[in-house]
Amino acid sequence: MKFALSTLGLPGTPVDDVLRLAAGSGFDGVELHSRPEGPVHPGTGAAERARITARSAEAGLTVLSVAAPVRAAGGDEDGPVIEELGEAVRLAADLGAPYVRVLPGGALPGDAFPGGALPGAGAPPAEEADVVAARRLAAVAPEAADRGVRILLETRGSHPRGTDVARITGLVGHRAVGVVWDPAHTRHAGEEPHETLPVLAPHLGYVRVKDSGPDGDAAVRVLRSHGYDGWLCWEHGEQSYADAPEPGPPAAAARNRLAALSDGSDGFDG
């Protein structure tokens, strides 16, 4: 397996510092969160996009994904959401990233609790949300394919289980639309990793794990048992490194933990 560092736990950190941290901690790539206040977003100019691409290559890193805050089933009108999706695809293409991660819909405060996520204020019923998200993703899928980018819907929010997001990707029916699996959300919503993987395998882009915790550990072991050799992306929870004296040690430790889980040297034999 290959390992990427997510910038979710590094809000506002300059890209060059992120690349140094990732390379120095043994990661193979980075997932860059696209935030208006951050160092990478749709307004980032062409020269800066080219510079980031070059610096990533110099560091020996792949820009795995642009994690965009787009909610495919959110908002009242298709037009603005489709435009946001297109902007995220073009940003990823310019950075040489094979993936764009987007969210399904609904409000995030209800994320992945036992019994299912709360839909959030103003969220449409599940069936309607499925159709809305699929329609919008299908509208952007041809451009994504032309640019060599896959749009990946994360298991989160209004669609926390593998079966939830698979309904949408099934409606889209385009190879340029797939899934990011976050085991914390699927497992907390009552779906165990051995149940999730068969559902998501045909659609899977990469897997994100939080702080290499028990949900991620279980998922990585299931992935290993099925011969998965793709990307694992480490996310430092919903926290920041702001209070940590040095982010390097936890990042390096997480990468080593993921490596042990992926090659079976973690000592787990059950």
C-alpha cells in the first residue's frame, strides 16, 4: 500500500511545509484540502499551481487528491454546485492529482453515529438526495474523465455507509465517479469493514483513516486480507497540530503504524 498525508490537521500551513513534513515522515503523497482561507483553492493562480506541482515532484510526492468542500446533494440549485465540482476537477488536474474528494450532502454535525447519521437541517430525503447528487456528478463526469481525474464521494454526513454512497455511484454509472472510504463513518453507522469493502470495491479510489485508530486498524486489516495495494490517507482527526510542539513525530509514527498494519507486521493474527 501507499501512504498519503492529509492536510486536514494542518490548517493554513504553507504547501512547502506540508511537502517537507510528508516527505520527511516517509509518506508517498499528500491530500490537499481546498479552503478559501488555505494555501490551495479554486482561486489559486496558474503559476502557483504549476509551482506546487513542481515542488511535489521534487519532493518525490504524489498530490493524491484535492479534498473539496463541495456537497454534491447540497444547495437548492444545480448550477452553483456543478460549477464548484468543475472548479475542483480543474484544480486537481492542474496539480496532477488523480482524485477530487467531495461530500454527499446534508449537514456534518450528524456525521456517523450509531443508528445512522442525522440528515441535517434542510437536507432532502435520502432518495431525493441520491438523485440530486447523481445528476450533478454525472454532469461533471465527462470533463473529469477528459482531464484524467476521478471525483470521489466520501462516506460521510448524510451518506455514512458504503451502501449509501454506492447507491449514488450506481445511479451515475460513470467510471470517473467513485468513492473515498472513511472507516470511522461506516463503522460508527453500523457497517463493519468486512461488509463495507465488497460494496465499495468496484468504486474505491482510496481509503482515509483517522489517527490510525481502531476503526482504521480494522479496515486496513480487511484491506490487507483482500490484497488491496492502493492508497491509505492519514487524517489527524478533526484537530490541528497547533498545540503540538512538532507535527513530525506523530506523522511519522502514524505512517509507520499504517505500514505495519498493511504488511502484517503489527502482530495481529486474528
